[in-house]
Amino acid sequence: MSPAATIGGVVLAHHGGWDEILVVLLPIAIFVSLLSARNRRGTRPPGGRGAGADHGAAAPAPPEPPEPPAGS
């Protein structure tokens, strides 16, 4: 085996532990970010269309019918 391949294998195999930490933490970070995005989307009120939507406000009351004329 050539010395370059041996050195490359040693460098790739051990970086003081930080590379092994990335192998564990990167999938966990991806999973947590996807889960939090799903939870944010799930807690939106139905019919909400973003920041401009009026969340939690009551619907306007329907107009009252006109009063009958006084002579009838």
C-alpha cells in the first residue's frame, strides 16, 4: 500500500473524536428540526394564511333585519 493511502486512511479514521460526534448529532439535529417544523405547522388554526391572517378574532356579527314600518 502506498504511504499516501495509509496517511489518508489514518486521517479519515480518526480526527480526535469530533467526527464521531457529528455522526451521532447530525441525524438527531435533522430529526429535531423536522419534528419542530411539523409541530409548528400542526398548531396553526384552520384557515390561517400566514402572518396577515387574523388569528383568534371573532367573526363579524350578521346585520340585523330592518324594522317594519310604524304604520303596519
